[in-house]
Amino acid sequence: MRERRAFQNARRAREFEAFVAGAAGRLLHAATLLTAEPPNANPRARRLLTLALAHTYASWDRLRGEDPYDRARQQLAVRFARGAWHQYGALGRSRPSPSGSGSVAVLARLTPQERLVLVLRMYEGVAEEQTAALLGLPVERVRAICARAMTTLLHPPRGPAPTMAKVVPS
């Protein structure tokens, strides 16, 4: 009996290691996009990924044909949403200040809720209906959030107009 259990545990560990080897890079990239951290300095994204993978491993035997990547992505989204809710008081209420470079600074302009919907819809390719079900929102709300986020990314707010120096006649 112990040998059988040990064999099952070893098989489970091998299967999970193979899954992580194939999926961890993409999941880390998604987590980095969610947290809007620079790719080379992303401790929140790494913690988010670690927690999502730990939960996926804990439920590995209960997946029963379900895609483990979907489960890990779902955990990533749920944990990010909970953390953003606690950090900002409510999803979308506060925007972090843009910092870093490139796409990170662009994504930092979005609210956590906008980033979450945008990453799920555009980067991960999750359907509107699935995104809505995952976040507990109506499909129309997910559509509106995604459209607002895309507008913010494609048409960033302009800074104040430059002032013209007055020419004083002498």
C-alpha cells in the first residue's frame, strides 16, 4: 500500500514538474502584466505565480481531465483580484503611478480591474463569457471595461498644453 502511494506521489510530482516547465513562463508573464511590474524586477508577480501554482498542485488529483493551465490561470486571476481589492480598497478605484519602461508604464495607467480584464481577454484569449463568469460580472460590464482599457492604451491622455512666453514690447 505504501509503495503504491509513493508511486502515485512520484507520478504526480513528475506530471506537475512537466506542467510547470511548460507553462510557468507564460503564467509569469501574465502575472507580470497584471501587476504592471518590470519583467526583471517582479516580486509581486512571482509571489502571485507561486501561490497559484501551489493551489494548482494541491488540487492536481482532482483536475480529472480539466486543463491545469486553465486552473492555474484562474487562480492567478482570483488571487490578483483579491489582492488588488485589499490593496486599493476596491478593484479599479485607484491607479498606480506609471513607472518603469515600455509596456509596463503603459499598463500601469490602467486600474487593476482593467488590467485583469485586458490580460485575460487580449493576452490569454479568454472569451468574454468565461471572463465574466470568473470575475462574477455581467458580460456587458466585461465588454465595457475591456473597451475602456483599450481606449486608455490606444489614446493616452495628453499632458497640459505648452504655454507660450509673452512677448512684451519694449
